[in-house]
Amino acid sequence: MKNQFVFTVAVLAPLVVMPNSESVVQAQTTRATISSNWGASTGGLQLRAVLVKPEFAVDEPVLVNLDVRTNQDHFVSFEDNNTPVKEFKITLTDSQGNTVPFTRYGRLIQSAPTFAPHDSYANPVVGVGPGDVLEYHFWINRMFDMTTPGDYHITFSRLGMVPGKITSNTATIKVVESTNFNAPDRNLDLPSKPGQK
């Protein structure tokens, strides 16, 4: 069986908190069991939303990876403007099917300008070959108000990556009450009440 080559093409520096090494190991060993369903193939590419762990406390970063692969026998390329949070549309709903609102930070990111599409330096061409997986990393509750415990459903989509609209699977994020209120690194950058930063 051919080994799968996994590499990261984009990390949202302002949106991603780097977990400790133990968390990284756990994420690598459990991610396939948390979500293994790929979205439908569009233009030879597929997307998959993968949670780094089964559940998150309300006061810790909710980290979700987005994998990209091809089901073709050749390299498939596309433009990447280095701002995945604007390239990919993130649809996040609560257990009642309601759209989850942005935090103030999320609204700021959504309204921020991007590089001009014609700027070849700002929009390098990347891609995937057979057996390869590209990973994008998102800090979801930095952008969305997830201060209420419960189940959330997340889907990624993008237009212009390939002809047509490409959509990922829908992954369920379980958010629970915190049981560690003394953790020194928590709540530094996350809203603690609805409508906060």
C-alpha cells in the first residue's frame, strides 16, 4: 500500500495556538478516527474537516484541520493567497441549526482586505499529487462565538479552487464546560461571554 505523504501548506499565524508536543502526538494518532469522511470530489480534489481531538472545553482553542487531496492519478494545482480563512468559507451551525455568529475578531478578519488576485507573488500556485495531503489549520473559536457548550457542525467550501464549488464533509465539534479553571494559558484570547472579542 502506498504511503500517504502529509505536509502543511498554510498556517494561520494569528489564528492558531501551537499545542504542546504531547498534544501534537495525540492529534496525529487520533485524527483519523475522529473524522475519516471526505467531501465529494470536485475537479479532482476533495476536502476533509478533521478535529484534533473529540471534544473541547469552552475556554480552550477549538482547532480544526482541513485536508486537501486529489483522487486523480496526476498533480492538481490551484492558487493559494496565503489567507485560508478568507479563501475557504466556513459554515458553523449549532445543534439547532442556527448559524453561529462571528466574534469581534472574526468580523475583523472577514472584513480585512486580501492581496490583489493578479499579484502572482501573493497568489502562488500549490497543489497535490496522488497520495499527498495538504493541511490547513484553523482556530475556530477565535473567529466564532462558541461560548455555549453543545454540539457544533462545521463545513468548509471554496469557489475558484477548481471549476465549481468544492465542499468538505461536515464534522461535529463537541464543546463542554471547563473543568480546569486554573489553567494559566486559557481565556487569554478567547471570548468568555457571547458577543465578546
